[in-house]
Amino acid sequence: MAKTNASYIRDDLEAQLRSQGKNGKYYDDLVNDYIYYLGLRTKLKEDIRVKGLRYKTTNAAGKEVEKANESIVNLTKVTTL
């Protein structure tokens, strides 16, 4: 099975931490969080690529309305962590 970008990043982060003598559950948890946010960022970027800045949907009254893509706001929140 081919390695994903996240796998390369995880390996690189773990190697950097080992070279600095930083190991243990705390650092493992930090790496896991980073990889989780990396996946979340990727999904948000894909949603923006597919839907665009705005998208059309149907509201409760059955009318078609245009809404701002919330992934844009969420992407900025995820990338500033």
C-alpha cells in the first residue's frame, strides 16, 4: 500500500521529535492531533473546490437560495491553530 502525504508528515514529525529527545505519550498525542487537523484541512479544501465560495440549496420553505460555503470560515480556523 502506498504511503499517503499524512504518513510522510507523521514520520517526519516523529523523526524530528526523536532527534530532539522528545518522546512519550504527550508528543504522540500532539502528532496525532496535527495529523487529524491535516485531514480536516484537506476535507475542507476539497469541499471548497467542489462547491466554491457560494452554493445553492433549498431552504425549509422550498425556495432555492444561495449560501456562503462555511468551509471557508472553518478552514481559516483550522489553519490558525
